[in-house]
Amino acid sequence: VAMLAPAAPEPAAGENAKAASKEQKGMNEEELQLHVEKLKLTEEQTKLREQVKQELKKNDLFDEEFCTNEELNRFCKARNFDFKKVYTMLKECITWRRTAKPQNIRPSEVESESVTGKTYIAGKDKYGRPVIVMDSSCENSKDHDTKIKYLLFNLEHAKRLMEGNVDKWVLFIYLDKYSFFSAPPIKTSLETNRCLTLRYPERLGHCFLYQPPSLFSVVWKMASPLIDPRTKKKINFMSGSFDKGSANDSKLSEVLGDDWRDLVGVDDKHETTKARGYDHDKVWSEVCGMYKSDNEEESKQS
């Protein structure tokens, strides 16, 4: 899977994702919790989260900026509220973040990775979730460390774009031009998976795999019994026609919104030097402007 790339922030679909769902055909309360919203905990689950928080403080691992209740909720959910497993997962992640410092990576450090738009945030869907478009056929680099740094920058950027009760992103992965020659090496793919599952858990809302090769389906059938049921509900293999009025078009219109075609650039011509729907100059200048504004605000406060 290609590395994630940012796009300029757009107005949120609304402060409350529930309101958006009532205006259009959409998800029920349970589905919103699974695919869109910040997690709601029971009283018993909240008590366990607080126990984990105290254990982190006791062992000098608590990070005020990172360890928000919402963040801790995600780790608790990812480990089914098993105290020992939750604490171990958080300990490893916090220790890693103290070295990697993903929140401190800036656009100038990773721009060379972004020029083809091999992955980029195209905008937001009807619920306000960032939609991340990925296409490994537009791969433009080979350095493992730079790829991972780029990934981390974009994951943090996607988090920044979430507003209101929105807590998850959407992955739209082009696989119609997939090739082993352009795909990331195994080492990079494994590290990418570790980041997505162990360091940013419970952030996936939906994943749409566009025209996947038959090999993907075979691997999925083999691995499916080992995958958490919550995750399986988020993965969508989509093959066949995407013409207007087709079953795939209706599905994506229902989940992402009526403008999904423009959002992900599905009707654009494929090029290996520029991902469908991607305009690097426009996207990157706006991203840099966003970080410049943040730096100016920090200077005023200091």
C-alpha cells in the first residue's frame, strides 16, 4: 500500500456527523460508531481507561498532548478493554512516539515524496471524514526511511483535518494498475501496517479496494478468519462497472456522497507521474499554508 499524502483542509461536513446522516440516506447509530464517530464507552469501560491512565502516569509514560481520553479510548477498543494488553500497546506506542516524533514532521521534510500524489487526502466525504486516495502505480521513491516519515506526516495531517465528532478516515485504494514493480517493498509494507494498526488504531472508517487483482481476493479469503469482525465490516472489495447508476456507483454515493467521482478522480486518465484527481501545486501550497499559520500562532502565544 502506498504512503499517505495530505491535502488542503476543507470545511467539515458538519459539527455533528449524526445530523449529516439524517439529512441523507446513511448510517444508523451503531454504524456511525463503527465507521465515523468518536467512541462512546460504558461506565465500566471508562473505569478501565482511567486505570490505564493512572498506570501510565505511575510509570512516567503519560503524555499530556497525546494521551487524551479519545486516544486512550481507541487503544482500549483495539485491545477489547483487556487492561494488560491495552497498557502494553500504549507503552510501546508512546515509547516509539518519543523517538519518532511524528507530530513534529513538517511539509518541507517530505515534499519530494508527494509530487506524484501516490497517496493524498482528496477532501472529505459527506460525514466529514478525510478520504485518502492511494495508488502505488505512481510510486516515485525507494528510500524506506523517507517513505515511513512521509507516512507518519500524512497520518498526523489526516488527524488534524478531523472536526467535531468525526474520528476516522476513509481509504480509497486504486489497484487496477497494481504491479509488483511499483509496489513498496515488503519491509516498507510491514512497517506501514504496524503504523496503521498499532500506532493509529481504530482510525479506519471504510476501506475501498478499486478493481483489486484476483490475488488480493485469494489472500483475503485466507486471512479473513484471523481478522477482527469490526475490521472486516470496513473492508470493501469493489470490482466490475463503476459507471453512473451501477451498483458500485450507488454504494459509493451512499457511503461517501453523490460527489464521490470528483472526490477521488475516478474518471480521470491514469498516469504514473500524477495520480487521478491530484494537483500537487495546489494541494501542497495549501498544506504548507496551514502549517505556516500554525507556526505563526505558536509564535504569538510564546
